[in-house]
Amino acid sequence: MELIYPPYLAPLYPLPNVDTPEVEIKRGEEIFPVVEPNGLVIGRMSRSYAHSGCMVLHPVIHLHLINRKGELYLQKRSMKKNLLPGYWDTAVGGHISYGEAVLEALYREASEELGLTEFNPVPVMAYTFQNPREKEIAAVFAAIGDFEPVPDRDEVDEGRWFSFKEIRSMIGKDVLTPNFESEFLKIYKQLQALL
């Protein structure tokens, strides 16, 4: 998945109308691209609007880390998070900021969350995911190597390597994020094929 930005600053969502004046963005708030399923950027919106239940499609990245033993690294979401604190999740996941390319966001998030800067991402798939708060298109990647992740304690409570068998035994037990569970089941065979 690639993002195709217009040659001008895309309009701010929600679009103004008779009842709703133009939106003001709070200083320092993150801005995400609004996209069509094919990656065409048609607007921009604040993080708060993206998570307000507006169901406006915006892009995210996910990175699955696999070590040479065939284990998958998962992060335990910080208890400070307002969404699914304490649940195990994809090694790296995050929103793409307005103006960023997909790979640029992938490397930024991997550096911020786990201190990883050197890895070779392999594209796995892109798909749309929706929950009651938001609608995302996820660009999913995997990387294989002898990584030594160093979790950022503001983002992640802990991280560790799990065998594929361990992860499969955790599905449906309310310890993995629903997004991770559904994604893992979609790409399980593709991840194993990379070993």
C-alpha cells in the first residue's frame, strides 16, 4: 500500500457545512491522512476526530518481528493507554501522520516503540479494520532477524518472544487485542512461510 498525496494541502475533516463551522486543531495534536481504500489521500483529520466514531478511513502500519527461532515478538500495551491497556499486541503498530509515506511511518514507529532502526520489512498485506471508535486501513509488514527490542515504557509495559503455538493457545482468552487476533489468523501461514 502506498499513499498518494495531492499537490495541495488536503481539506480538514469534518468538512465544514451550514451547521458545522470549520474545525480548529488543538496545538500539538497529531494529524492523520484521510484515505480512499486505494491509498488516495482525500483529506486530513485530528487524532481526536479519527477516534471519535466518525468512521473515516485512515492508514496505520503494523510490523511483526520474527526471530531466528521462529518466535513472534509481542508488546504488552501500557496500562496508561485508554484503549485495551494490558493486552498483548503486534510488535509495532501506529498511525501514519499526514505527509508521511508508509515506510517512513513504519521506521519511525519501530524506532519510537522498540528502538529498532535496522530491519528489512517484507510487505505481507493491507486490509481494512473497523471497531466502534475508528476505521483503519492497515499496511502489514514482517521482519526476520536477531532483534533486541528495547520497549519505550511510555508506550509498552513489556515485550517478549512467543512461539506460534503459544499465540494460538491465547486466542479467545481475552489477553490479545481483537485486532491482533484477527490479523494473526489472516497472516499466520504467510508469517510461517517467511521462516
